[in-house]
Amino acid sequence: MPKAVRIHQTGGPEVLTYEDIDVGEPGPGEVRIRHTAVGLNFIDVYERTGLYRVPLPAVLGHEAAGVIEALGPKVKGWNVGDRVAYTGGVSGTSGAYSEARLFSAGRIVRIPDEVDDRQAAAIMLKGLTAQALLRRTYRLRPGNLVLIHAAAGGVGSIAVQWAKHLGAIVIAVVGSAAKAELVRGYGADHVLLATEDWVAQLKAITKGKGVHVVYDSVGKDTFFGSLDSLRPRGMMVTFGNASGPVPPIAPLELSKRGSLFLTRPTLFHYIATRSELDKAARELFEVVKRNIVKVHVGQTYPLSETAQAHRDLEARKTTGSTLLLV
């Protein structure tokens, strides 16, 4: 019987249990996927702790790669043995922390021959998030000044490389000197430490003007510093809560800092249709195939050691993408 990592209650990493599950046969429009690699993301932590509510018991996980091992009725265009990858459905359906699962055939994408399973599993949620942020939420143009937080992490490491390819001037913030060296290798123009006065350093770099856009996945600890890093009419993109959720903010705060724009995007609103998903995945796989974005898998864990992977992620001990191997 296949194994999965499931939670029966919210809490710390100790609530993650490795247990048998009954996958069953695919229904109409579904395929059964045998996973080879599963991506770990902070959204999994949010769901485990109860910050984001999911029906319990729940199998967590929002991105994976694997092989189709069974087709349900009315599935066309796919064959048993096809290599596929996915990120959660329109509403962010979890369930990837498993050896096998059923999934909608309308929400999977084909993995190109030039991309291996580990790369695919590492970029479906994080890479498509970077694509949405850089290409649609605020469409970067050559010469734009951009601030990227958690730049050594999964989304951040992809975003730094992609932003440089698009001609942006990248200021990155990281949590340690070791991570700073890593991010310089991704091409960041300036790397600042979160433990220092990074706002003052950014103002010095930009000669007091600030940046055009901030991509902030840290949340509470960096939010107001990020606002203060923007130039007038700049855009604040807050897309994560690694340090906790952002407190309520009065719209007047945006006005007095220079008529700023504030948005809180969620990937699933950007890939809601099949055509949006296909277009975004093609663009993502293309930059990976062309080696514009190098996928950095910083660490891997067996699926059975998912709890330790969560501990390391929350302790900021990870770099790049983290995979659970099946």
C-alpha cells in the first residue's frame, strides 16, 4: 500500500505522520501519478500550523513530478508512462506528500526531455510563482530596480536569476553571509544581510530614490522596511508570511510613503485556466532549458523524514529548493 505524510491536527512538525493510504483508481478526467520527487514550500508550513486552513486529516504538499501509471475514463492526450509535473489546482489543492495520488488530467503539464524530475518538482510552485511575480504582477523591464527578499530560497533564487535576464538591477536580502555568497553567484547586483540595516543600505545604493518593486515573502518582519524601500508610485508585492502574517495596514500608509501600490498575489489566480497554466509552464521550462535559470536543489530528504525537512525550513537552514524523494 502506498505511503503518505498526513496531518490529523495542526501544530508543529511532530504532527506530520508517515502512514499508509488508499489511493484507488482514477475517476473520469483523472490520472494516477507515481511520484518521484515532491517539492517542499512554506505554504505547507502555513497549512500544517493552521495559518491556512485545510480540511483534516490532510496530506500536505503542492508540487511534484512523477509518471502516469493509470488513466481514468475520458482522459485524452496522455499515456501511461508519461513524465508529468504539477502544482496544486486553482484553489491550491494539497496532497503531494505521497508515493502516489490521483490528480486532474487538466492540471498536469508534460516535463520536457531536457528537464529532469528533480528540476521539475523543484520549480512547479516556486518557478511558476516567480513567473507570475516577474512577468505579470509587476512586469519587469530593463533598468528596473528590484528588491528581492529571501533571495537564497526557492522562489528567491529563481527570481534573482530571471530578473537579471530581464535586465533588472537586483538588490537581494539574505539571512547569512554564506547565503550572500550563493546569491552573488545567481547574479545579484547587491546583496544585503537581513541582520543589518538593509533599508539604509538600499537607500544608499539607490541614492535615496528607492526601488521600483519589492518582492517580499518574509511578511511581518520586513513589511514596513520594504514599503520604506520603494520610490514614489512603487509597488509592494507581499506574497509570503515566513516570519508571520503582515498586520493590518491603513491605506493612508501607502499615501504618505509616495502613493504606493500594494498587492498580495496568490499563484493559483494566475494559472486558473488551462491556457494560463500552459503558457506559464512553457515560459518557465524554456528559461530552465536555456540555462537562464539554474535550478538549485539545496537539500533532499526521504519522504519519511518530512518532519525534519519542515524543522530545517522553518529554522532557515535551507537554501534553494528542498525536495522530498519518493
